[in-house]
Amino acid sequence: MIGNFFYVVFYQPLFNLLIFLYNTFGDLGIAVVLITLIVKSLLYPVSAKATKSQKALKSLQPKVKELQEKYEDDKEKQAEKVLELYSKEGVSPFSGILPLIIQFPVIIALFQIFRRGLGADQLVHLYNFIYNPEVVEYLSFGILDLGEPNMILAVLAGIGQFIQVRITMPTTSDDSEKGKDEGFGSIMKKQMKFILPIFTVFILSSLPSAVGVYWIITVIFSVIQHKVIK
């Protein structure tokens, strides 16, 4: 049931869009880049809301600091009160991660497409109105085999992810981030700066480089989008 849902909602539409763009532009890499831009454009409302939530989160930092000082000796109560404040103001400390989570099904579908290949046996998944190219060339931009892992691309994606997290994560005052009594949000923010980039490199180092291209364009688009919204 779940497999059929994923196939109908994510895999087959993405597969057909990929082949359609490949037929139109003659380069698989360009097709992946355009798919990334299409997906990011569709997710723009969610990303814009997340960015606004982050700005609101930043404005709440003085109140958060007050709660941290008030309940300095009771970490459980401190966390409870901070979360109550976030709930009351309608913001989430994890709002910046939501767009990434939403994109996971697309990334998984793209991985599945390139793992299974784009041979004649897979082109049977095309809709009747999509032209069947019979042969799909994996070599993109003249140098990159999108069907194989690429460590350089994985590292670039990791660096880009670090820059994105650093730019898009809400900042706090220096005082609220120093000392042994850091708040839960500050600790999570610091950890995410390194966890996401490391996770990105680890994952992409073993996936088809098409996923790496998607990831890098997503990061670039997200940073530009964040700056525009702010």
C-alpha cells in the first residue's frame, strides 16, 4: 500500500518529469537542476513561513534568556517554560529544518530512479504522452556521470550545507550562548551546524551524484531564498 502510494505520488511523476526535461534539453544534469528548481519553487510557501518563524524566534531571545536565568537551577522547568513561550508565540526552534524534511521523499525517489537505472526496462514507467528516448546518456556537463557516486560533489554539498545552516539558523545573543548553562535551543543550534554537513557528506558519498547535484542546487536556492525573504 505504502509502496504503491510512493510510486504513484513521487517516483513515477519525478521519473517522467526527469525524462521530459532530458528530452527537452538533451542533458541529464540540466534536467536534475531544473527539477530541483521546480521542487524548491513549490516549497517556497513552506520555506517562507519557516524563515518568518526564525525571525520571530530571534526576537524572542531576550525573553528566553530571562527564563533561563529565572529557572537556572531547574533545567527541566526551564525547558518547559521556553517551549511554552515558543508555543504561545506560534514559533518553533526547528522550523528551519522542516523544508529539508519535506524534501526527503523527493530525494529518496531520485535515488531510487538512478539506483534502478534509466535503461529500456525502466522506461516502461513513462506516461503515454512522454516521448521514450530509448537510450539515456548519464554523462552530464561533459564530465560528470550522474549514475555514480562522486566524493568531490559530496564534500561540496557538505560545505554548502554548513553555510546554509549557519546563515538560516536563528542567532542568539553572545551571552545566551556562553557558559555551561546554555539553553536547549542554543545547544541544538550548535550541534546542527556540524551534524547536518557531516550527515550530508556521509550520505552523498555513496549515492548517485545526481542526488548530489540536487542537494547542492537546493542549498544554493535556499540561501538565496532566505536572503530575499529577509
